[in-house]
Amino acid sequence: EGPLRTVVGANAHHSFHRAAWLLGLPAPVVVPTPHGTLDPEALDAALATTPGPLLVAATAGTTDEGLIDPLPEIADVCAAHDADLHADAAYGGPLLFSRTHRRLLDGLDRARTVTVDLHKLGWQPAAAGLLAVRDTTDLAALAHTADYLNADDDTDAGLPDLLGRSPRTTRRPDVLKAAVTLRALGRTGLGALVDTCMDLAQDLADRVEKHPGLDLHARPTLTTVLFRPHDTDDTTVAAIRRSLLTGGRAVLGRARANGRLWLKATLLNPHATPGDLDQLITLVEGSTHR
């Protein structure tokens, strides 16, 4: 049996490649994602020609477009090839708080491991990454005994054993801020904030669609809206973004989709107003030289 092979979509976060390198694993097998999400049929073909053991990484909230891979179908393909499934839900994971939108994550429960980063739709200062496992025995590799930290008799006497809770020993209490937020707002409160940001993204998309000088890439799945001025080239789009950023007027990302460069607005502030959205559109329009 050879080394673990990771299989990711071209839409996957760049950190998978860095993680494979850090762990001494072969470079990930990359499945093309021309439509922005991992296609189950393309994944099936890739797994059929890749020797195991296999770990597939699906994405619930892509960095560029905020898309969600078809998790149930991907889970079926993984099961057929005896491949483990990891779900990168760093961006989209907090949709679980929302009664309205959690259905978008159907199939997430079939992943062996899931990562969530609460510095996005959890409104936490970094670092706020979480790892969830379906079977807690997967964390057994973290279990070690060091007499000065977690001697058996101390543990038996009731002292907490924290050594197996993280790959790091000395660390900041990052989980405290997430725990305080959950205690203060609860799932319902966080879900309401998620819903508000999702609605804001739809609102911005509506405004872009109605504006004769702007093009909308697609209706948003999460809170990411890709748009660009009509009849402009990629060089102009990039210049508009840099001008707004360096001038301190607006922070927009950039993303390439369908062979074109787009301005990327990621709506993460539940206190944003319709007026803020109008101002953003005005700023982009005012930066376009015709």
C-alpha cells in the first residue's frame, strides 16, 4: 500500500497543496472544475485511476465564488471507491446555524472530517478554525502522555487532560471567544446573522442585475457576489479594484470565473444597509473610465 493520495477540485483552497507538502504526501490530484464545483463524474474517473488509500476533499463554500460542491453525490462516489471524504466548510459551515439555509449543506454529515473557520460567518477574530470528526477515535493520534503535563495519577484524580485536544501543546485559548459568542447569541442568534448576510448578497445581486452599466456573474449561493462593469477588459477591472482599495474607499476581492476577471464582494457584515450597497455600486461606477 502506497502513501495517502489526496484528491481535490481545482476550486479547492490552496492550503491543501501546502498541507500535503508539509505532511510529506504526494501533491494532490487535481480534478478540473470548469463550472466552479467538483463534478461527481469527473471525480469518479479520477478515483478510478488513482491508487489508494484515498482522501477526497470537497468544498462547502469556495473562495472565489462561494459555491458548494454536491456533497451527497460526492459522498456516494467516495463510498464506491472506498475513499475517505473531508469537507472544507471553512466558509459555508456556519449555515448550519440557519434554519433557512442549512439544507445547502445536506450531505455534510457523511464526511469523515469537517473543518469550519468561524472568522468568516462566525465573526470571530483569527484564529478560529475548528475540526469536527464523525468518529472520535480519529483523534487518537493526538493522545500522548507527558508526566509533567498529564500524568496518569493526575488525570485519574480529575485534573483535565488537554494534551490530546490539539496538535499544539502551548496555545492561546482561541475556543473561548467562540464559546462566549455561542453562549451570548445561541444558535438562533448566529443563524439570524447568517440569514441577514445571505439576504444582503441577494440584495446586492438584484441591484447589479438592474444596473445597466454592470454585469453579474451569477446569483450568489452564499454571500459572495461577482460583478464587473459592462464592456470593460480585465486590466480595467483589476485597476478599479486597486484604486478603491488603495484609496480606502472599498475593499473588494478579485476572482476569475469563466475566463474573465470579476470584482468580488463578500458580504459578511450583518449591519450593512441598502445604502451601503448603493454606495458600493456608485464607487465602482465612478471608477470606470468610459
